[in-house]
Amino acid sequence: MDKRQLKAFMCVFEERNITRAAALLNLTQPALSATIKALEEELGTLLFERKPRGVEVTEDARVLYPHARRMIGDMSALACRFRKKQDKVQLNIGIEQDIAAAHLGNLIGRISLVLPEVLVTLDPGCTGDIRLGCENLLCEDELFIPMFDESYVLAFPQNHPIGQVGKLTLEQLHEQPWVMSPEHESHQRFLPLYGASGGISRANAGNFTLALDLVAAGFGLTIAPASLVEAHCELSSRPLPGHPLMRRVGICYAIQAQLNPTIELLLANLDH
């Protein structure tokens, strides 16, 4: 049993059709059939039942398939381990807006422990093999592995009078000038804090990072994730009154990404 036979078996198993599988593997149909037959003879069992249209998998084939996937993955991982640096396996990670450097650094550190030989490439936006983003911004058909839970806080310039207030109330917030992000998905959640009339907006921003820049420039107060405020040395923060508002940051990925042995290994180590 070799890698060539296992790949041929997996392709036929997934396609349920010898002709299509042969085309995908760049083989002739007789060559693929001979490869499958040799594997069946070596294992001493029938893997596929030939039908007029395609094939049906046997129970033994169903048992073999996950083992074949794991064996191919182990072979690939072992080969990667001994490749030269220029042949490193690449891992492209999309990074959403408003992800703090602390969260990104934590993820990169964990990746380096699990996959020390991988070449990591970071790209902005909804792209890559996996991406670091917020659970409530999942794309359609994506899965999610949570990594960080964090609260939204009130962000304001250092030495702002609101930092000296003992117990912060909603009424005190309603009197403040705000930097808002009306197009952001979180905006509706913040409306009760702005006030019944929608608050006094001094400036608008497209994301939390830009909103914090406006706060640092003296345009007003804003609500933002604690990790982003902590990265601004010009700003202070304090908890919001009432029930805490939270967001969850983690790994967003399409289910097909798990077919890549490198990503499957990483996800398994991140999901605990």
C-alpha cells in the first residue's frame, strides 16, 4: 500500500465515479482501475462495487477512508518537516479590522508552537486559509473556534473629567459628545448608552480603530473593545454602566479548510 494507491482510493471514494476520478488524477481510466484493483488485492477485500453509472462504496471502504486521509496527512506532514526553508508550507491568515495586536500576537505564538516550520502570511480582511475575527461577523457557511472573550468599555482622553466620576450612570453618558460608528454591526447595541435621542455625535468612524484616533484627537468619547483601547497610550477606559457588553474573537474557517492536513492539525490544537 503506497501513497499513490491511497490517493487514488480517496478520489474514487469522494467522486463515486471512476471516469471523473481519473480525470482529476490525470490518469487513464484503465490505469486508475488497475491501481484500485491492486489495492483491493493487497487488502484482500472489495472496496467498490461497479455500477452502470459510477460505483458504490463498500463498508470496508468506509472504514478505510478516514485512515487513508490520516495516513496521507501524516505523510505530507513528515515530508514538510524535512523540506528546505524555501519549500515551507504556507499558511495564509486573514485579519479582520479592529483586532488588537495582543490577540494577533497570541495566535501567532500558538501557531509557532504547533507548526514551527510553517510560513505564515497575514492579509487584511475576509481572506486566507483561516482568519482571525469576531464571531458575529462570520461569513456564510463558516465555522468558529473561540479564543478571546472581551468587554466593550468607555474610551476617553486621559485627564477627561469622566475619569474622576465615582459611579458612572447612563444619564451622565447621555450628556457626552460621542464618536460613533453608525455602519458598524455593534452600533445598535450601543444606542441605549448614547441616549434616547441617539446621542450627540461629534464625529463618525468606519471602525473602532479610527474611532479611537478621533477620541485621542479630542472629538469626544467612544465605546470600543478593551484590547484596542489598551493599545492607545493617550487614552483611558472604564467599564460601562449596566450589563457588560461583550464580543468573542476567534478563528473563522470554511469546513473545506480541514481537508488541508496542516490546517486540520492547527485547528485541532486551537480547539481546546
